[in-house]
Amino acid sequence: MLTTLSTLKSRLSILDTDTTNDALLTSAIISLSGRFDKETNRTLARTVSATQEFPGNDTEILLVCYPVETVTKFETKSTELEGWQEKIGVDYLIRSSCVISLASPSSFILHPSSLCRVTYTGG
């Protein structure tokens, strides 16, 4: 969510003790947060352990949840049988707090048609 109930109530000059419309206000916050995410095509709220998949031949990953705070892991998947395999020591650079630039796709991809996934905290 983009804001908290207490922040909204403060902006509207509603006392914290007045819980009459809390359900309605919470529903409005959730709805508007979702609408903002949809309109901007990104996740505005801070998200821990966000995952994003990308093609194995990409070297520039445009993240939907930014600014990026930390990148925790990279994974690849070539087949459903093998599943996701974590890759250690991936050489990358975070640019403009929203793009991960990989040194090269072959730095951790075993097969060009592999699917990749990055896990990070951002928003």
C-alpha cells in the first residue's frame, strides 16, 4: 500500500480513535494503490523479496519495483524437471536505481533459452 490508515486519517483530520470509516478508508487505500501500480506499470510500494523473471539472453533487466535497495539472488531454469537453480557470483551493476545490467548473459546462463529470475528488495 502507498500509505497507512493513520497517515490518511491524519491528512483528513480524522481522530485515530474514530474507527467509524476505517474499513472504507482501508479499502480505498488498497484500491488506489493498485490503480497507481497499474497506471505506472510498476510496483510503487516497498517490496521485500520481489521476484522478476527475464529471458536468459537479456543483459539489461528493467525492474518493476524500484528504487532497488538490494539484490539477493539470481536463478536460472532450463527445464521444469530441474527447476530453479541459484547462481552465485553473478557480475551485475545497478543503474539509475531501476536497471540491472549484467556483464554478459553467458556469465551465468548455461543455455540460451534459459529463463532467469532475480530476487530483490525495492520500491
